[in-house]
Amino acid sequence: MEQHIPVLYEPALNYLAIRPDGIYVDATFGAGGHSRGILERLQGGRLIALDADPQAQARAEAISDSAFTFVPSNFRELGTALDRLGIDQVDGVLYDLGVSSMQFDDPARGFSFREAAPLDMRMDTRSGQSAYDILMNASESELADIFFQYGQEHAARKIARVIVQRRTSGSFPKSTLEFGQMVSGLLHKKGKRERLHPATRVFQALRIAVNDELDALRDSLDTAVDRLRGAGRIVGISFHSLEDRIVKHKFREDDRLEVLTRKPLVADESEVARNPRARSAKLRAAQRKVS
């Protein structure tokens, strides 16, 4: 199995300050790159990894290590997962947020507008509403709120209005490619070269809404701090401002935490050259105060 090296790999593991006999949580297993790095540093310790994606579960089965336990669950259920395993406190929790490159690169998952695929976008394909369900059933005002709040899309009302018109007339796009083209046609300005594809913010907003990502992150961070042992650490890697803001505010406003990163850590030029996705990554870390 090809090993995927995630963004800010070494800084993330360094900020976790892994104790060989400690108990750690990789809240976003993904391809398992961080989990493998943590396991290499354990001796007598334990790692619990969470991920709701069935494909992540299949990848986790390739790890044969008695110190490793995979839980097929969203990180929102962190407390429930630890309770089932009989674990009261942990020494560190790691979050590598957003869509993994493998999810994004698999057209069938519906995260990308570059190829024709179902409008799905669910992290857990076994449950919940798909992006198509939301686009077909949400009201015009609900759609506008999703695009503006989660995608910071200034043309949110215009896009929502056209979506309702298209579905009413029975001409709504059926695939990610067609939907992306529809949004692009509404937003593209002739003669202007755009840094981002015009549909990028709308797709981001839909993905966040489908997976309830922001509220799930808030819930999970609350639980992580509750379960963190004194001097234990939380490391969060985010890829857009909404996630980063939640992590930043939690670290700064929770009196039980000491912020370790005054400013977020970002990838250096060499890492960005190897992996352009690293360009938008921000790492923040905090430590549970010893009472």
C-alpha cells in the first residue's frame, strides 16, 4: 500500500510531544500517515484512530500493530469512542481537517467538479443527506445561507435563486461537472483570469453542510479538552479560515489550555513545491494546563 505523507507531518508529530507510553488519538485517520508516525514513536503506549469514511477503514485494516485501534466513527463521537474502549484520559489528539487528497481525487465521491460524478460529498457514504439531496430540497434562503456562511460566496443569493429555478423547471444538473459548469457560468467574468475556479467556494460550502463539519469540530474539540490529561496536547491542521477560526478561538478562550503557537505554523516553500495542497494549511497547537 502506498504511504501518503500528510501536510506538515513532522511539525504535527513534534507538537504532539509523543510520550512512548502515552495514549493518543488521531481524530482524522484518512490515509494513516499521521497514525503510522505516532505508532513509530510509541513503546507501550496506545493509538486510537477515528474516521467515518469506509475507505479509511479499509486502509486502517492494513496496519497490524497491537497498539493501534481503529474506530469507524466521526470525530464528533470522540467521547463515545473512548468510553467504549474504557479510556478516561488521553495524552494528545491530532486533527488533520477537511477532505483528504484521496477523497478529492476519487471522482465517485463527488467532492470535485473536474469530472462527472454524483453530487454526493458525504464523508460517510452509508448515512446522511448527499449534496444533491440538499440542493433539491433546501429552500432558496437556506441555500443562500449555506453558500454565504460556509463558502463566503458573495453571489450566494443569485446562485440559490437559479438553483431553485432550475429544479422547478426540471433542468437541474445531475452531476458534479454539470453543476460546476452551471455555477461557473453564473460567476465567471469574461476577460478575467480567476485564481480559483468560480465553483470552488460553492462546493466547499456544500461539503461542509453535508457533513456538518463545523459543529462537529466544535463538539469534538470540547470533548478533546475534557479528556486531555495534564500537559497533554491538541494539534489542529486546517485548510480554510472557518476551521482555523474555530480551532484558534477554542485554544485561546478555553482557560484550561495554554496556546503553544502564537501564530499558526505554515508549510515552507519546499513542502509547497512537493505538495501544492500544503499552501493553505495552518497548524495550531495547545497544551492542557497542569492543575
